[in-house]
Amino acid sequence: ILMSDVALKIGDTSTVTIEFSEKVTGFDKNDVTVDNGTVGEFTSSDDITWTATFTPDADIEDTSNVISVGTTLTDLAGNAPLAGNSTSNYTIDTKEPVVSSVVMSDSALKVGETSTLTITFSEAVTNFDNTLATTDGPNNGQCGAETLKDVWFIVQANANGNMTLVCNSPTQDVVR
């Protein structure tokens, strides 16, 4: 039993290929046990090699998953397969990262002063940069990252002594 992708993230699917040593009858998705996802209908052109699409469940982080074939199907002579056939382990991370903290080094800015705003995510993320946030301060939210989990902005108070940080809609998913 093989999977085309064994490290599944949000939006991923994997082709599951099951190959028997000889033709089997009556094989369908009810003959497999699936961890943390669903498998579509199996198809075959020769009744030996069967394929289907696996879709992981949403909002899951699990590093230990397998797909197993049961023993209710039979070959053309009526023999059931041996128990215990399963895929190698596959991982799923379909849980979206969340902001776990937002901290400003100085929250009482005066005109011309700067403060570092640190946004910490629940896990490392990609596709997050200063185009996702704007400020009404003079330097318009210079951005950097200490790690892919902690993103910081340097913000500066505007002429009124105020600073507003606005997060824009990303053009790509902000993902792990």
C-alpha cells in the first residue's frame, strides 16, 4: 500500500495505491481503515492495482497515521487477504496557525518615537511580511523576523502621536 504524499498539509490530497498479488473481487473504500481523513472510491483497470484519493481531515496535527486493508474482500477463489497490510506512516498538519501574542516594546509613543511590535504565532509560518500590515506612522511598518514564529514590526508615531497597525488580507495563505 503506497501513498503519493506522506506529509499532508492544508489543501493536500494523496493518491493511495493498493496492489494485490492477484485479482480481488468486491474491493471498495469500506475495506480500508483510514486515520484522520477520508478515502474516495477505489478504481482499477485490472482488479489487481487499485487507486483512490485520500483527503486529510481539517484542523488536525498528527504525526502517526496509517491506512490499513481489512480482510473482508476475497480473491477470485474466495480467499481473504492476510491481515496487517497497511501504509507506511503519514503525517497531517491541517491546523492553521494562530496569533498567540502581540507585544509592543513601547505602547506610549510620542511623535517620532519608535516601538517594536512582536507578533508570535502558535507555530512557524511562511508568506508573512510587511505587505500584510500597514501603519499610519512615518515608516509604515518596517518588518522583519527573528524566527518564522516571531514576526516584528518597527512602528513610529505619526504627527498626532498615534499609531495604528492594520493587517491586510494576505495574497497567499499564511501557513506553517
